[in-house]
Amino acid sequence: MVLKDIEEKISIPKGIEVNVERSIIKVKGPEGENKRELLNPKVKISKKEDFIILEAKKPTKKEKKIVNTFKAHIKNLIKGTEKKFIYKLKICSGHFPINASIDKNKIIIKNFFGEKKPRKAKIFEGVEAKIEGDIITLKGTNKESVGQTASNIEQNTRRTNFDRRIYQDGCWIIDKSGKK
């Protein structure tokens, strides 16, 4: 099934600078810079005046989905440079006191369920991590990096074959609102 030609326009807010080179999109704003490669041979990305234009000639349903996915990615790139994405995780310890610290590009979780070996979670490039008491705060301009770092921390303190209603120890995402 062939649909009619698709042309999606994304407006660029004031104070945001966007460069489109082939399939690479670079966005600069007051909070920082984002860069992403969006590559598909049937979808053309261009910039005209204050708009980013996504075009697909003689698209199928698959290309329509790809255009909408690219549109969401570009909007997230713009949002991140306007206002950083913020995720918060809570350190919950009911059985053993958990100690968390930051070492270079890793978060180290010690004494999880009394384990001798510390657990480590990778902090992605461009993500600022801060620990205040039992709250871990992650900030960054790239939504995927911030979200994946939060997920790494949460998955690192996961215990398989234990009832989560009883053993609630771990680091859990409590907020991903993005408010400062």
C-alpha cells in the first residue's frame, strides 16, 4: 500500500541553532549541544528557515512510522538543549544499608544485600550524576543517555527470583519529569 507523499515540519524555537548535514542533526541551545544521526534512504531531512522538514516520496506504512520516529527524536534533541532532562532514583534499603558513590563514569553500589563485591553501573557520556542522601539525580541534554543510565542503575540492583513486594531493596526510578 502506497500512501501520498509525506512532509512533516518541525518548528525550531528561538535561541536554538540547528545544522543538518546529510543524515546528521546538530542542535545547540542554552543548556548545551546534541547530535544525532538519523539515517534512512527513503526519508530526506532538510532545514528551511525556522523549520526542519522530513520528506518521504511514495512512502509505505514503514516509511510513515520512520518519519514519525525521526520527528520524535528531533523534538527530544530540541527539548534537551532548551531544558535538561532530569531523572531521580531513590536508594531503598530495608535489610542492609546501601552505600552509593560516584567514581569517574560509574556509580558504585556497595553492601547491596550484604554482598562483598560492589555493583557498578555505567554513566553515559554527557550525563551529570549527583548523590544527595538517598536520592541519585541524573541530568543531561540527551534523553536516551539519561534514561539508559537510570535504567542501568535500576537493573544493576535487581534481584531475580525474589518477591519484589517483600525485598524492595535497590535503586528505583521515582521521577523523570525533567523539572529543575
